[in-house]
Amino acid sequence: MLRKTLLASAIAAAMVASAAHAETLRWTRSADGLTLDPHSQNEGPTHALNHQIFDTLIYQDMDVEYQPGLATEWFVHGDDPHIWVFKIREGVTFHEGQALTAHDVVFSLNRARHENADMRGLLTSISEVRAVDDYTVHVETHDPNPLLPNNFTNLFIMSRAWAEEHGVEEPQNYAAGEETHAVRNANGTGPFRVQSREPDVRTVLMRNDDYWGIDHYPMEISELIFTPIESAATRVAALLSGEVDLLQETPVQDIERMGSAPGLKNEQGAENRTIFLGMDLGSTELRTADTDDNPFADHRVREAINLAVDATTVQVAVMRGNSEPAGMIAPPFVNGYSEALDAVLPPDLGRAQELMAEAGYGDGFRVTLQCPNDRYVNDEQICQAVVSMLARIGITVDLVAQTRSLHFAELAREEYDFYMLGWGVPTMDSEYVFNYLYHTKEGDRGSWNFTGFSDERVDELTVAMGQETDIEARNAMIEEAWQIVHDEIVYIPIHHQMLTWSMRDDIDFKVQSENTPHFKYLKFND
């Protein structure tokens, strides 16, 4: 019987409670969470904020190791490999006093499977979720799913009673711009409670002194003030002046300055995120191109773009060395990563121009590239570099760079021909990438595949790799799928992102590769 047991006592033995501190921490980054609705958006800054307020059954700690959250243990049912058993932590209460039970877990997982939920792609294998008793949940899958617990690290648990009271039994329809009570209000079981929320301005969180983990984690922050600041220069100035204490995602041009400034320090590490370009290669005609067809549908054009976009120059000139040029959309610590496929070809403008001519676009064409300007490290500057690179092979690119809330809303409505996206892999397995980015966009799968790419074999492999329990056979499926999409040039990878967090030098807090600061771990040096 496959069994995974992690008890709270193990955490208690490893950590010393220290809630004696009563200190405010002021935190900034470029982007706010898109919503407090915990199931609406599967997006990094949104999860980072919600992790302070809500708990998951299982979570990844600052070392990206799986730890027990609201589940104290989880294992495959001894009599049925289709059933995962989750034992729910007893004695936990929501911020407004409701007691956590298995029924809240069942409600939350089913809510996250709703058509409005961007989290539903993680739950496609589930056939039924049921409470066996008040503290035991059975999650039944259509086929055996060895990865199911990995998919729960960003699936937050809500109070069923609270959701019913406020009419938010269904997730917010973010793409339609829906406003619900859950967008600006939250009632979690997490280490911090929401005191006030002004989207894109300021969110104030207070320590939850009734937190179930109060004796297991440092919990030294009594008040957490989050102020998103879009301007890189203004964020840096705020840290230098002492207006904020911790700056997430330090601009690359300021890393050295922050590390040498009196009273400040940098923490650095590789991020679980790849930055890339997507293209609509499925439509018969593009929306913004000056052609009456779709150049991106031609493999030769995609190959030409891949040969013209110089990731090494981006690394040196735009990222100042703080990136790793990429050939695939998975960083090295993800299962299925291939060093061979991640190799970056040197730019070859001569061959790229030949391919453009062979495809019938020797005179080039015009198209619009959509890019966020406040989501990824130097995102707009990367896109500006791409504009210059593609001009050398005759592609005139009109750049539209805008705030991430607009960028992702329009992307979700499938309004883009050409766009930037970044992708992390919280499950640490390639199935997550294929499920969201490569599977045909239909039903619960392919929800972030805005390319129009559809391949029957890739779809088969995506489903199969989520069910196969034989490791060798499963890895062979993943390898085959990666080779197909690599040959097709579905996306244009640019780089694996690196992370730098700058902070006061009396703060003990290291970078987490998911770029999710779990502030319950932060400590202040005396």
C-alpha cells in the first residue's frame, strides 16, 4: 500500500514556536493578487497572497518540500487504487469561528472543479469527493492517479457555511469581470486574517493567534502589510528609504545596489518558472496581422522566429545574467526535464530569412505582441528586445504592454495573436505543463492553451501520464510528449527565471523557488 504520512508532531520537533515577537512586516512586489477568491485564478501572485490567508491540505514549504497542512496524512486506499484517503486535521477553526470538517474540504474541492475555476485543470482525474466521517475525505479518481496529492498544494480550503451565507458557492467568473463577496473578502484557516483590502493599493493582514500551527512555526509577524508597487524604481526607493521591509522580485538592474546598501541584503535562487512566447497557430487568419492568412500556422515561420529570438542576448543585455536561456517550458528540477531539449540554439538570421521566404513571407508581415509590464522580471523590456530581434527577419511587431490584470483577462478571452506568458510547475512534474499548455483546449484540459495547438497523440499522452503508476513507462510517455511539442515549436521559450528578494538585514527568510513567501516561517534576528 502506497502511504504518505506526515504528522504535525514531525513539524513540532523540527520547529520552535516563537510568537513572542509582535512586529509589522511591510512587503512589496510589482503585482497584487488578482482576487481573494481562492479557486478563481491559478496564478502566482494570487496564490502568494492567498497562502497567507487560507490553508491547503498539503503545501510546499520554503525548501519546496511537501508538508502537511489541513491534512495530517494521505495515502492510497488499501483496497482500491482509485481512492486517495485524506485525514483532516482536527480542532481547526476558520477566522470567523466555524469549525473545519471534512465537509468543508469536499465543498472546496468540488468548488474548484467548477467551470469558472481556473484550478479545475488540476482535478480532471477526480470522479467523486466524499466525506466518510467528519475528519476523513475520500477522493476517487477515474483511474489511478499517483500525482493527485501534488496537485493540491495551491487548492485552498473554504468554509462551506461562509460561502453559502455570502452566496459564493461558485467561483468568481474572472474572465467575465464578475464581482462577488469572495473577491475582496476571505475567511480562511491560515496564519493571517484579512483586516482590510484595497486591490492594487494595500492589503493589511493580522496574525491569526488561533492558528492551528501557532506552536509549530515562528509566526513572528503580528501585522503583514502588502503594498504592490508597479514601478521598479519606486519599489526600490521604498526599500532604500525604509518604507517597506521586504521587496520580492528585485529588478535585475538593482540587485547589486540592494546587496551593498547599508542595512539591506539579498536572498537569491532559481525560480520554478519559464518565460516564453505563445502564438495563435490554429486560426485561419490573425486578428492583428496585415495578411489574410495566419503566418504562425506555418512551421517554417515558427522555426524562423525561434532562430531569431536570441535568449542569450536577453540574458546578458536585459536580465544582466539573472536568467538561464531555455529550450523547453520546464526548469531542471521538474520531472521530465531534458537537458538536450533545453539546449538553446544560437541565433541564425540567414536561415531564419530563408525559412520566411520559403513560407511565402519573404517581405515579412506585421503583428501585435501583447505583454504584461508588471508580472515577470523585466517583462516589458524582454518584449522590447523581441521586437528588435524579429524586425531583423522582416516581422514588424507592434508591442502592447499593459498591467497584468488586463493582460490575463484578455488572454483568457482568447483575444491575442502573439503574447508573453510565464509558467511555473508546482507539482514538479511535466504532466502539469501538458495538462494546461499543450492538451487541446476542451473541457477541463488545455485551459491555458491559447495557441490552437491540438495533437491527438499529445492529448493521449497527457491523459495517460496522469494515470500511469509504472515510473519507467510514465517517464517514457513524458519523453515522447516533450519531443513532439519541441519539434512542433508550439511555443518560443526564452528563459528560466531567477529570483532575488531584497530585505532588511535583520530578517531571516530565504527565497522559495515557487516565489511563494510563506510568512509564517519568517524570523527576525535579535
